Amino acid sequence: MVEDWDEMAAGLGRLVGQVRGGIPEVMKGFSAMAKAATAAGALDTKTKELIALAIGIAVRCHGCLAFHCRTLAELGATREEVMEVIGMAVYMGGGPSLMYGALALEAYDQNVAE
């Protein structure tokens, strides 16, 4: 295991809570944007979370992997769907995205195993 993704999400959640307390109005706006962006529309919520994971891989964001893989596991995404997302992210981001794609797969597998 490279990372404990559940612990990473928990730790980041605590830190984000501190940020939320320091800049509550900004965080209210961010939360409203997140809720609106992930709401089902022409694309369902799971598809939007798969897109978010691809972006998280491409921009190399560990926290994004932790949170979006957790949500994808909760939404019933399959390992095959996650693998295809990793494929698209590698296509768009090259070798660095491959390394983060491998981390994303580990994060997804840990969340499904729980």
C-alpha cells in the first residue's frame, strides 16, 4: 500500500474544517458550487464524479483522488469504469498521469474493500 486513502481523506477533512472556520463565506460559496456542479442534469452524478477523478489525476491532486474515489465507491462505480477514467487521464496527461492513475486505482480499491 502506498497511501492510506481513508486516513488522507479524514486528515484533509479536518484541515478543510479549519479553513471553513477561517473563511466561512468563501467555503459556503465553494460548497454551493460543488453541490450545483455535481447535481444530476444531462450527466448523472456518477459520471460527473468520474470526470472529477480524471481531472484529479491529470492535475496530480492526492486529496482529489481520496475524496472522489470514496464518492465513486459509494455511488457504485465499477473498477472497470475507474480503469477507463485512468486511461483517459493518461491519454491527456502522459506519464505523470499514469503514476497518479495508479494511485487512484489504489484509492478506489481501498474504498470498495471497506
